Amino acid sequence: MLEEFAAIRDQPAVAALALTHFSERLAERAVWVGIGNRDGRVGTESCLRFAQTIADVEAARGCAASRFECHVVPEDGHHFSDPWHEAGGRYLLAMAST
């Protein structure tokens, strides 16, 4: 839970914002997710849970070729170094041309 939502975390509207609730709509679409292996702000574990829900939906649908990518990278905290920003950009450009 992001600190900005801590005071209102029990409100249903906040819980509804969890990315796992969007897995059905995001499955089989071009999605690139990256997170540091020790991200205490967003939470590496919650990001991986989101990635797993996408994989589960795609598997249930029989998706043969996923366009979902999840990268867990060796970065401390809540930031990416330039190579990971560039990798995300390359992915977006590649998906835009398909």
C-alpha cells in the first residue's frame, strides 16, 4: 500500500485500485512491468502477485503468445537505472510497430 493511501486504506474505492483487479483487461495485451528486487515503496511481492494474475488469466484463456513482460531487477529502493528505462522504451516502440 502506497503511503499516500494509508489513511484511507480501508475504503472500498482504494482497494478497487489494486492492479490485480485489472488483470482480465490487461491479459493478452502489450504490458511491460519492471520493479526492483527490494522495492519497499510499491512492494516487489505485490508486483509479482500482479504479474502472476496476468499469467493465470492468459493461461486460462489458452494464450499461446503472451506480450506481457515482468522484470525484477537488482535495484535498491523505488527507482530504475537508465538501462531499464531504455529497455521499457524499446519494448514500447517494438509493440507500437506491431
